[in-house]
Amino acid sequence: PAGWQPIALPKLTIPTLDLAPVIDGELPDWPTCFVTLDQMSAGLVRDLGVGRKYAPGRFSLASAGGRLYVAAELLSVAPLGDQPVPDIYLNSAISVYVDASGDCDTARYDPDAAQIVVDHANRTAAFQSGTGIIDVPVDSASKVGASTFTIEMSLGPESLASTSFADTIGFDIGLVGGDGEVMTSELVWFQACAPPDCECVNGQSAPFCDSRQFGTATFAR
């Protein structure tokens, strides 16, 4: 049933739907459960200062027709920022991290992995290992309110230069607080380990620059 649930394990099951959600920024047609993501339940709380504008919310996953669907709702945060692509991660946004093969055993992203950012104004950009914008076609939509916004997106394996998704893929998601000038925070669903066991070249330990931080999501085929 639809509803909220706490994060328990770094593993998710992706329900397979007969009817795909319409990508329009509206969530009532999602029959799946939503996972709560806030400062208490996040696997990683990235406090980047500047007012600590955390963006709590919830997210859900689904599959239909061989595509992956992601929905997110950010609460108690104004949809801020007008930075254009590629710097939309400075705006209020979500970051979705996907590895189509599920092989997340090195810090550097595989060719079939990407960080996909969608901001409150439905601007999209994709990156690999935190550097260089790459071409990852996605279908997305957003809807904003005074202190909340919703985002829906979907992508097929071909968007990640793959012929199909593995049964279990690498997955993570971050709810991003930003004001258009600076990224103030990110509430990340899962973090596998901390420095010095795994870290990026800049000493940070986060999925944007280290695919070993991804959790997993398994398709219920």
C-alpha cells in the first residue's frame, strides 16, 4: 500500500507495474510504498553549511516496460535556485545514482553508471564520478508549491549505454538543498562506508564521486 516507511536496509525492491505512472509531477497514481528520507533516517547527512537548508522528503521506485521509474517529494523547503545546466545541483533538486549492471566495486563510475540531477524546475543534467556532464536521456517532470515540490523521472537501460538492467542494480538517491548560489545540504539514502576505507580523491565520501557508496535495488520481475 502507499504510505511512509523507515529506512531499514541498503536494499530496495522495485515493484513491476502493469500500468506505468504518468510522468507529470503528480504522485497519486503511484501504488507503491514511499521511503522516508530525513536527517534521522538518511544514511548520509551532508551538511554543507550556509544555513543548513535540509530538504527532507520521501521517494519511491517502480518499473514498467523495462524502464526504471523514480518519484520524490521534498517537503519543508522552498523550490529555490535558477542556475542553468550543468550547475543545477546548486538549486533545490534530487540526485539519482544508478548503475545498470550493479557492479559498484570501484570508486570511479562504470560506463553504465550515472548521477542524474533533476531540479525543481525540471532541468536535468548527468555526471560520472562527479566530473563532466554526460548525455543520459531521461523523461522527467516536476510540480512546485510554496514549500514543497515533487519530481518524477524514468529512464531505460539504453540511457546508460546498456541493453538491459541487471536483476539487481546499484542505486542511491539524495534530496538536495540549494539556493541557486550554493548547495547547502544533501540527505542521501545510503552510504556504504566512510574515510579512510573508501573516499573520493577530494577526501569526501559520497555517491556523487564514489560508486562504492551505492546501495542496491532489485527488480521484482
